[in-house]
Amino acid sequence: MENTAAKIRVSLREGLLEIEGSEDFVSKQIENLKDLITKLPAAPLPPATPAPPANGQKPPASAATLSEDAAKYVNIIAVEGAAVKILKDLPGSDKAKKTVNAALLYLLGKNFSGTEEAPFKELRKVCKDHGCLDESNFAGTIKDQKEWLIVLGSGKSQTAKLTVPGKKAAIALADSLNVAA
């Protein structure tokens, strides 16, 4: 007779109850654990949510943990951790309009990653990558969007974040680009 080491493994997260050993051992354990087995969830539990960082900001989202809202726009905005990339050409008849649209989409992506604001440096890079950076008018163009953007700080430490109407405008813009996707 073969002597197998007994082993029991329970994982509610995976919806798993594993018992290993002789047939007699397994039968006895099933009888002993019958109450527990009947109480196990029918489906595995969702993955554990990590505790929020101590600084109060949300942890960055990965592609696997994006919200339903963010998942709707994966063809428009790529979010990987704290990195955000706009995947579509920016609409707009001039550099100023494209700059505003870049800021709206980028900040929406930052929201999806768990960050509310972005430094002007990041917004400038997005505009440069999309060929709409007007270096001498950039800050003024962003600051003029008082209904949609809140500008914080001064000089090189300026940041921007979406207002509630700005977030609605960003979603409407993303929706319009998603239709064309």
C-alpha cells in the first residue's frame, strides 16, 4: 500500500478546496468538512483590493483593474499604471483647440489611473507628441479653460485637473472619438 502524505488546501479567493491523501483519509475529511463545503461560495471571490496608499491618493490602475468607464475607452486612451497615452489623432481646427482636447483626454486618462491632476510638463509632452504644441501660448490656452480645467500652482510647478463640467466634456469627446474607432 502506498503511503501518501495528507494535505488539505482551502482558498476562498480561488473557490478551491483541495484534499490529498489516501481514499480513506479524503472520505473522512469530506465527511468532517461537509458543513464548510456547503457554505463555500459558488463562484471564486474577486481579487483582493490593495489598501490605499498612505498619502490618500488612489493607487494607480493597471489594465486589469480599470473601471468600466475606463474600459469603454481603451481604443482612445491607454492607461498603464500612472502612464497615460492618447491613441487617436486630436480633433480641432487649430493648435489651441487640439491643445484643449489633449488636456481633456489626458486628464480623463489620469482620472482613470487614480490621479486627479497632471503637471503642465506632461500636458506639454502630449501636445508635442500630437503636433499641436504652441509653446508660447500653451499656458494661456490651458488657463483660459476655466469652465473645464482648474490650474494650480505657478511657474514650472503648475498642474491642471478637470472640473465636473470638464470631466463631462472629456467623456463626450472620448465618446465622439470612440464612435469613429
